[in-house]
Amino acid sequence: MSDNRIDIRTELAASKRTRVDIGQDGVLHVLAGPITLHLDRATCEELTTTLARAMVALARARRPRLRLVPGTPEGPDTGEQLTSAPAPGSGAPSSSDSAGEHGPDGV
């Protein structure tokens, strides 16, 4: 094998499951789990920007934690933090089904 076919890569950054290397030819090698992307710099910059925008959109789309407001039909303000209600038919009890509000027999 000829020496000019060996691609010597330099690690630019790494984490537990990802790594970015650069080859002698300037190609960026983005390793994420079982896949590797071989990208030129402009494409890698575009991918980085797109991923960052996606993560910001994901963070904004998450529902905030809800708190009980004093004087509501749900009861006094206990400072209890609730997550969003489970999907109908999911079998998961809602916050109003807890034994603390109706007693152990649900009445």
C-alpha cells in the first residue's frame, strides 16, 4: 500500500459517544455512534448550525412544569409540581386520581 493512501487524522473534539477528526486533506470525519459522516468544512458548519437550531426548537417546545394555583377546584396551593397530563387511554393516573385528594378508595 502506498503512503499517499494513508489518511492521518487529527482529533478535534470528542465526547463519550461522538468525535470529530480532520484528515490531512481537510475532510472532517464526524463519528456519532455507529455512523461516520465525511464532510467538507462548509457542509459541517451547515450541519452544526442546523443541529443547534433543532436543539433550541426542541427546548422551546417542551411544556413547562405546571403548579397548582391557589383557590382552584384542584385544592389548596401545596406547591406541588405537576407534569403534563398523560394521554387519554394511556392507563396512567392523572394528578386528580391520586389518593391524597379523594382518599384511598377514590371517593
